[in-house]
Amino acid sequence: MNSNIDTFLKIGDSHKVCEDYVLCGELPDCKKYLIVSDGCSGSENTEMGSRILSHTAKKFILDYFGQKNAAPFPKQSFMGTSIIHMSKLAADMLYLDTECLDATLIIGLLDPKQNWFRIYLYGDGVIVTRSEDGQIKIIENEFSSVDGKINNAPYYLSYQLDARRMGLYHAMRMEQIIRTRVFKPDITESNQEYGQMRQIADDAHQYAYDFLNPIILDQSTDKYKTILLCSDGFSSFIQPGDNGMEPSNPLITAQEFTAFKNIRGEFLKRRVKRALRDLEQTYGSSHYDDLSVAGITFFEE
């Protein structure tokens, strides 16, 4: 199984500075990595922090897989803790407060020998997959307090650097919620072409967040044609409705983002640019939050 990787990054309509960042690259033995980081708008200089975290994550990954006899995948707690402490050194050298590192981090690692793609979730974000038969899966990873009063407050690795801030976060009693929706092409005897999509699953699971054991998602590359790692800007699309601006349908966004005609070169940049233009022209939709996407497509020669 062969694969191509690419990234896309665009500032949101409500932002003056893009606080997202994204990277991808290749490793020895045909392994590959994807990195997405989303800086917190409520903290200063996170446009710098998301870049520091991303490049530090890249450095960690290159060093880890440069070792002889390295395990197929690094331990999630070890990788996260290493990245944030290395990032603090970089921030200190730039005379930046550690709050600039208040940013989520999603890392995807491909091991082609095992036909396995592992996703590490350090904070919130969205995963989109598309299978060969057109089935689309949208995995939304978000945080909410147990009593439901606090939303959109993801855990940041930077809290490990400050016991006071870590304590305040734990006091909010946050849960990590993984919501998975699966859509399948609705093919009938009278219509043998892919058209409307039918939702076949909608599951949500709550987890008491454990920073020592961040959640990982494993995806078999045999099942999927495309995997996208997205910042939560994916969920920020809005469009005109009966009551003013309303949230856009995430399925339509996912369909547009994964409708590749050519998977060579900068396939993701081309597709998402076209998708944004089509979504605006057809539905009047736009995204108010920064949008970062890292993608991998699988194909046979």
C-alpha cells in the first residue's frame, strides 16, 4: 500500500493572526507523520506556541525513529511530556511566557509494515476518514465539564509546566468526549450511483481526562482511502439559515474535503481550496476559526 501526504492552513474570518499550524513529513522505512496544532485564542502569542509545539513534535519524532530497535510507536505520555518540556526550552530562548504553548496537538504516525495509522490526541480536534466504498466517518474530540456548564476548554500539554494551572483545570472536572458519526452512500436498486448519504452510526463516549494517558485512535490502513487530521476549525463552518447564521452540515464539509480527483503532489491544498470556494458559492458558508488540515491518502500502484 502506497500513500501521499499533504497539509492545508487558512486563517479564520474572526482572527487577525492565524494561531493554527500544520506539518507533515517522511521517516525511515516509509513511515510518515502528520502534525496539527491549534493555539488558544485566550492566551498570548499562541501563534508562536503552535509552531514551536509542531516543530518540537517533528524533532521528537525524527529522533525517536532514528533510534535502532525503536518500538513501532512511542508511548503517548512519554511523547507528550517530552514535547512540552522541549517546547518550553524553545519558548524561554525566545523570551516568551509558557502560556504561549497553550495549544492543542494532534499527531498521526503511519507504520506501513503493520498497515496501521496511530493518532495521538493532546487536546481537541476532528478526524475525518473516507473508505474505498465512499463511507465517511467524522470523529469529533471535544471537552466539557461534568455538569455541562463549561465547554470548549481542552486540556493543553502546557498545564504540565504549572502546578497551579493544572490544579485549576482539574477543579473544573472536565470530560473528554469522543463523538463518532458514520455515513454510508445510500444505494438503492433503482439508483446504483453514489448520491445521498445515510447516517448509520452516532456514538458519543465520555472519558475522565487523564493527562498521563492521552487517548489514541488506531486506524487500519486497509479500511481507509483517506484520513484527515483537522483542528476544530473544521467544526466552525456557518451558513445563512432561517434564523440568521447557522452551523453548516459537517458531512457536506467532509465530502468536499475528501473528493479528490488527483492525489499527486499538493492534493490536499488543491482540494480544500476548491472545497472552500464551492461551499461559499453553493451554501454561503465560511469558517470563523482558523483551519488546519493534515491528510494522508492510500493507493495501489
